Amino acid sequence: MTSFQFDQAEGLRRLLGEPQQHLYNFLSTLSQHKKNSVLFNLADSLSRSGRDVLLVDATCSKEGVGYFQANDHVSATLVKVASHEYDIDDAFYRVPQGFDVVCVANSTHDLPKKETLKSDLNQVFSEVSAEADIVLVDARLERKSKFPLHVM
């Protein structure tokens, strides 16, 4: 039997070690504010280490990480981009810590019901996430224990 040594930094080394894109969904029993702090600090640390980080708010609520810092200038969401109300660049905002933040939707009521619009939203998410080395998703399960996007 092989013996494995594991230390606390092993997970972070794996996060930073491979030069490929990573997508991480975060579900937590922490309060939303504490979860936002953890995600923001993780994104900040990864960004400072030279990674291109995208922080995605997929909670579909005003309590998510997309609203953690005041951002009066961004009203576009990925749902609005998928429905051609906004250009894709309008959905992002860069925080002073050096990474981008984008929201999937402002509420679960905004999520598309029709399959064609769901497909468009998944395509938009795939396009925006392809630009980053690391995509951190502030996630919340919908009814039926599903993520709001198939690609998550």
C-alpha cells in the first residue's frame, strides 16, 4: 500500500500548479457574507499569484459575491447578454484587486425557461469562462438540486 503525505497547502499547489483552465463551484453552509469574503480573498490571492481569475455570481440574488463590493455601474448580467440586451463586455467589472466579476442573473425569475435561451446562456457562460485561467463560481443549488447552468 502506498503512503500519501498531505499537507494543508497541497490543494492550493494543485490549483496553481497546472497551466490549464479550472472551474470551481462553491457551495457552503457559511452565511452568504462569510462565503463572499472567502471567495473574494481566494480570487485576490490567485490573482496576485499571476492567474487570470473570473469570479462568477451564480446565486441569482443580490446577496451573492457579485454584489459584495458596490458596483453602481454594472447592470448587465449573463442572462441579459444571452438575450441580446447588452454586449458581453458590459457584464464584467474589474475590482481593484485585479480580477473580473460577473453575475449570471439578478434573481431566479430572470433565468430563462425556454431551452433555446438556456442554450444561449450556457454558450455565453462558456465564452466568458474560456478567457480566464481560473473561474470561481459562487453557486447555489436551484430547486431539484441543480445548478442554474448546465455547464457548471
